[in-house]
Amino acid sequence: MAPVTAAQAGCDTRQAFDGVASTYDRSNAANPLLRAMRDRTRAALQQAAGPKGRVLDLGCGPGTDVVYFAARGYDVTAVDWSPAMVQEAHQMIRAAGLGEAARVEQLGIDDLDRLEADPFDAAYSSFGPLNCVTDLSQAAHAIAARLRPGGVLVASIIGRVCPWEIALYLSRRDWRRATLRFAHTPVPVPLEGRKVWMRYWTPAEVARAFAGAGFRSRALRSLGLVTPPPYLQAFADRHPRLVDRLQQVEDAVGAWPLLRSWGDHFLIVMERTG
């Protein structure tokens, strides 16, 4: 298969998210595995950034976290490349009566130079927008330019080593799917009949890219290491008590060396040093 161009990958990805925008918030809210990831990512931002401040949401989707943080006193600016997602976010913000505390722009992460020049105290990215950027180093510099010195980035990123996924697809003798995340070029991931193009990252790769833009890592933990990945929602719905116990184990060991680099996602906190 010929390598996909950046323009085609971006077009496919945007159309995929446009196609699910109207149901994205509801489907995520119904998934207990995604809810647990979101709760831990939100808590990490609140701990790292403090109770107030100007927050930049990178890849906001339908605005779920925009509303959450604006309702808690944060001044939120959000960006997303999908026009349908931006429309959903506007509607969610209006319905919550938070128009004064939240703004949404249709921009990709690579286009952050088009935002207002005032620096943000923190940036936030949930459920893998950084997996879809064309150039991670370029994205790191774009984010750094919008953060004040000492500002933090909190991001949940889809990781390369997911033991559940490897075991699942090896058990089905599907070697290609078991090793999909180890590709070093963008790969197509199905989403409701469309394709999202993404690259899977290790924490070390992310840390290196952001170090070049003036960041240092402050914290790292796994998300979806002991618990199954979100696409196994049916398993989680059938075994809620088991998944709750697995989540307790994950919270206990998810920041351990080595283990913190594995999982469906990893949660990384980085600080802009200069």
C-alpha cells in the first residue's frame, strides 16, 4: 500500500470525526472505560494547573471537557479541526450557559499561531489528538508558543504497547492487528465506516519531541494497562465489578517504572521550562 499523503490523511481524519460528531459525547459517556480515563486526565490537569487559570483544550471534540472546566472556574479556549465537532461544542457551551467562560475555534494543533497572543497557564489534550498531528515536534513547538513559562501540558496519548490488545489479537492469530501499533508511519484506524489516520507513540518519543520545544516531564502513568481498552466496552458492561477491581489495581501500579509506559493510553504531564 502506498504511503498516504499528509493532506489525504488529514482529510480522511476530519471527515471521520465529522461523521460521528452528533453522537460522540453520548457514546463516550456510555463507555465506563473511557469515563475512567477522562476522570483521571481531568484530575491530573486540576492538580497540575491549580483551581483557576487560562486553559487551552487541544482537540476538544464536542466540548465535553470544555464545559467541565469552564463550569469549575477555568477560562477555556478550545480548538478542533473538525467543523462538525466545533459546532457540537458551541451548542454544548450555549446549553450550559458558559459562553463567557469558553471559546471554541476551528483550528488544527499545527495552526495555534492563529490564536490570540496572550499565553495560557495550561494546555489539555484528551483521547489522542496528538496521535493525529502531522509532525509531533512541530506540534510541540506550536503548543510551547502558547504556554507561559512554567505552564503545563496534560495529555492522554494512545500508546504503542497495549498488552490487552496484543494478547487479544494473538489469541485470534491476527498478527497484523496485534502489531499495528508498532508501525512508524501513520496507519488507518476504522471509525464508524471511515478512517482516522494516526501514529502510536511511546512516552519516550513524546518526551523527546517536547524536550526540543522546551518542556520537561513531570509525571507519567498508564491508562488502560490492567483494564481493557475502550473498544472492549461490551466486556466492561458485562463485568463491571471486575473492571472496578482492575481499575483499582491500575491506579496502584500505573505509575510504576516500565508499567507506566504501557497501556491503551498513557497520561503525561509536562512543564514548559523557558
